[in-house]
Amino acid sequence: MPKHFLRAPWGRRLTALAAVPLLTLAACSSDDDGVGGSSIVEVEIVTVPNNQTLTQLIPGNTRQMLGVPTNSSGNFVDRAVTWVSSNPAAATIDATGLVSAVAGGTTWIRATAGGRTDSISVAVRYPVGTITMAPANPTMRREQAQQMTLTILDTQGNPVTGRTITWASNNAGVTVNATGLVSVGAATADAQVATITATAANASDGGVAVNGTTNVTVMGDAVVATVTITGGTGVDAIGFRGNTGTNTTLVATARSGLGNVIVTPITWSGGNDAVGTVDAGTGAVTFAGGVGNLTVTANATGAGADGANVLGTASFEVAAALTSGAPVTAPDMAGGNGYSYAFDAVGGGFTSFTAVAANGSGDGDLYVFDPGVTNWTTTDGGGSNFRCRSWNSGNGENCAIGTALPGWYRVRLYAWTPAGVVSGMQLTVTGAP
């Protein structure tokens, strides 16, 4: 017999009854087993069809109930079932067992036959009573975006979810989307006021529409929301050019909350004396000849909301440049660590090249990454998104690149973790015209 999740205090224990056709009930019914109505030992309420939800009903919904009296043998007893609702203002039930949702509230539906009863809870949701919007009456700058949030309560003060909300603004210069994101246009004048309205129609809940509002005042120029950094001539320029005295200029782009570019002073900082330094005013990076990570920061000073600084940070791996045919010996690499070099095949006049890693002790692997590939990680041995990978046992590795692309290739050696330290591994890259 199906479990009833909510029972009235007077209801008997939770029981279950499989939904069965009425013809089946009639076939095993007993009109009289000797003691009249008192032969009924229990009455079960089931929905038709079975397992329909009886919570979160809205006014006008109906649910059909079936009362099933049974005797001590578990057989259906053909007796009249009477129905009653403890709160007809929320939901009523007629003589056939049809429940009709009327208005917000809860009620117990009780079935009685032969002195036995069963009961089940029915809940009809209340209409939305209040909508409160936050932030309340904010001041926003041009090009600023602000997400509005709602607190929705029913007429009894309980939190409400699952309602359809429509949004509107009465000012074309201040828009709001379907999720409540308010955006101020770049040309909206100071002191403009827009009323943002969130509406719950409430019609399906048996109530009138309810609005929540807030007034947005426009005041001030756009603020910076993000700062991004790109290489002046591409990421490869800083990623792979480690020769002393060479340089490249980075570009910082400040954007508003709407994604529009904002021209504002940028101050640069960071760098690594052994690898490269960045000019505080121009973003020009001068390489010192060392290799390793180089992290720079672009600061839009006081250009954020409420005068906050907005920072953009970028980190680059600067690798030593390889010369065709000239072998280099990599530093010792502990298991799980690697070391990168750079090779400019096309810039050196080559259409193809071969990278060979050999000699030394341990078990080293070889990876080659195409120019411009920056989304490589070390979670897959020496990296992912590679052009070529050679991972033979020991230190005999070979990668041949048949058609060279313009830009700097990353050529990476990696110490296979289980084998431990790789020492004295030698790398030679040879280009072919």
C-alpha cells in the first residue's frame, strides 16, 4: 500500500496500497462477513492515478481520491465512504472524493467507512505577498552593471520559490534583463532616475499581481571592472624570447562592467631581475637572459568602484632560445619536473626540424608544442595539447616536425616521475631548409 507522507493526528500508522483497478477490488470484495460495518478494519486513501503530488497545488487544481475499506483478510469491503476537509477554505472534497484547491493554506482530507478513518494532507500554495529588491535605491555609474536580488514572501510571510518574475525599467538608458541584471548605458546623463520593477503575476495562485521596485540614480563616469594583459606582438614574444637585451611591449586593456574599453592610466609592476623587467610606464619587458617564470601586473589605479584599484596579472614562462644543430645539456630535473626551451624554425629559415633528446641518466621524455599554444598543463606528464610527444624508456627521444609554423616552438624535457631524477640529458634541435 502506498506510503502517505503526511497524516493527521487521528490517522492510523503509515500504510501502503498498490493502485488497482476497481474491477479487481470488486472481484475480491465482501459485502457481508457476518458482523456488518464493524468488519472493516482499515480504510486507505489513494489518489487516482496513484502517487500524484498533493503539495504546492494552485487554486483550481483537482485531485481524485479513492477510499478503500478492507476487512481483516485484506479483502475490499463494499461500504459507503464519507469525505470531509478540515479546512474547506484551502481545499474542498465532494462525495465522489474529488479534491478542489481553493486558496492558499493546508487541510486534512479524511475518509470514513464503517467507523474506520484515514487522512492525508493537502497543501495549496499562497500567492506572492511581497517582493523586496536589493540593493535598495542604488547609485550607479555609466556602463556599470549591477545584479538585483529579490526576497519573495507569500501572504503569510513565508519564503516563496518557483514563481515567474518579469522585470522592467521605465528609463531606456538603464536596462534590466530577464534575470535582474541592471545595466547603465554609456550615454545616460547624470541625475537620471530609473525605476526597476519586478512583478509576480500571481494569477495562477488566485491573487493579484505584486510588484517590487527600486530606484536607480545615474551619477558618474564608467568604472573599470577588469584589466587584461596581452603581448604586444603575441604571447610568443614574451613566452619564448630569453636572449639578453631583447624586448617586447605588453598591452593592458581596461573594460567596464559592460565590456566596453575604458581609457585610463596604467601602472606596471612585477618582473624577475634574472629573467626580465617591465617598465612601469610603458609595459615594455626587457629580457635579462635568464629563464623561468615572469609575472607582471597592470594596475588601473583608483579606476574601480568607489576608487578601488583594478589589477590584471599575467605570468609567462621565458625559455632559452635554441640554435639549430647546437646541443644543450639540461639542468638536473627531479621526477615530475621539466625544463623548457624555445626554437624559431621559420625565423631561422627552416621549413621543418627534428628534436632529439639523448644521453644522461634517468628516464626523460620530450614534448614539442606549436607556436601560440599556451593552454598546456603538467597534469599529463610533460603537458597536454602537444604537437609531438616521445616517451620511450630511458633517454632516447625523437620528435620530427614536418611542416614548421611561424613563431616560437616550445620544446620541453620532462622527468618521468617514477624514475626519479634525470641528469645530463642533452637536447639537439636541427632545422632543415
